[in-house]
Amino acid sequence: EDPVGNGHEEKESNPFAEYMWMENEEDFNRQVEEELQEQEFLDRCFQEMLEEEEQDWFIPARDLPQGMGQLQQQLHGLSVGDGAEDILSKSNLNPDAKEFVPGVKY
């Protein structure tokens, strides 16, 4: 079973089997071209989606006017609950009043 001079064994039925795709070369080229166009289309859609997301995202450093950073820091420095006892002692609300329920008339 020595290979013949062309590198193929004698038993092989068609020595050009690996080149048979060339018989339908136009179909092969069209299929490859469609796949490339589809990949390019998907890449463009993905890029557009990323650009849209980037526009919709709120980035304080970019989207807030200058000076808003200081205001944000001041807001973060505030705390809720400090002096709550003072507010309650100065309140003129009735602690024995019924609980307010929207839509219910008393």
C-alpha cells in the first residue's frame, strides 16, 4: 500500500475529493460573503447599542454642571435623625390623634 506518485493511495475512489468544493465555488463564495456581511452587521448593531447605552448613562462627573460636586459632598455630609428629640418636643401635633388613612372620612 505505497502511495502513488501524487501522494494518494490507489484505493481512494476520487483523488480530487478534497477539491470538490470548487465545483460549487460561486455558492461557496456567496455563503462566505453572506456570513461576513452578517458578522459586520452584528458588529455595527453591537457598537450602536454600546453608544446608546453610554448616552443614557448618568455619569455625575460628566453630566452635572461644575460646582455640583461640592453640593453632592454637602448632601452626603447631612444626616437624618440628629435632633429628632428637639423636633418632637417643639411639635404641636396631637399624639393621641387617630392614624391618617387616605380616603377614609372620620
